[in-house]
Amino acid sequence: MADYLFDPIFTGLNHVLDLRQKQHALSATNLANVDTPGFHASYINFDTILDAAMHQENVLQMTSSSGSHLNTKNNPDMPEVVEIEPMPWSTNDNSVYAEREVGRMTHNSLMYRSVAQGMSKRYALLKYASSDGK
């Protein structure tokens, strides 16, 4: 909420942190179901989201009171989740590979920490500026 007081960067960074948390939950779910027959792993495609954000113009966004009113596909709060199909040689139709998920979680964790550290530095600069440099 306070992010709207400063600039759109805070809003964007907060959305990134939210998406990273959602990705962590997806990866944890994938790992928990590594041995579940028929379970298909899923993930958030950050490249697609970043590309859409970079090519988005500063236009007013419509809001709705119900998800059924408007298409929510481009809503950053409802990212598109990609489902991974199992390999043809999968014996139980499960597409979870623990090594891939651990790598995804490690990468996601590093990205989350980087963004959180960047936000912390921005807040420190604002605090310094608001205290007249004292």
C-alpha cells in the first residue's frame, strides 16, 4: 500500500516478490508430489511476464469486482502457470524431476533475495532523505 506513495518501481518490485513467493509454493508442491502418479509439475514463466511488463505502456488499467468480468490472463496477481508434460518414457505419467525443482527453487530464492535487498536499499535512501541526511 505504501508503495503507491513513492513511484511505480515499488509497485513493480512488490509484484516481483509476490510472484517469487508463488513460484516457491509451486516448486514446493511439485517436490511434495515427486512420487505421485499422474502429477504434472508447473511453474511461472518469468520470461513471458517480464517481456509483457517491458512492452506495457503506461495506460490506465480497468478494475473489476469479479474475476469473471474481465479476462485476467494479463493480471500480474494471476500469473500464467505453465504445466510441464511428462517425458514419453515416464512410467507413472509424473513430470516432476527433483533436480530441476531444486535448481528452480535455488534460482528463485536468489532472485527473491536480490529484489528484497534492492527494495531495502531504496527504503534506506528514502529514510535518509526524509531525515534531512541525519
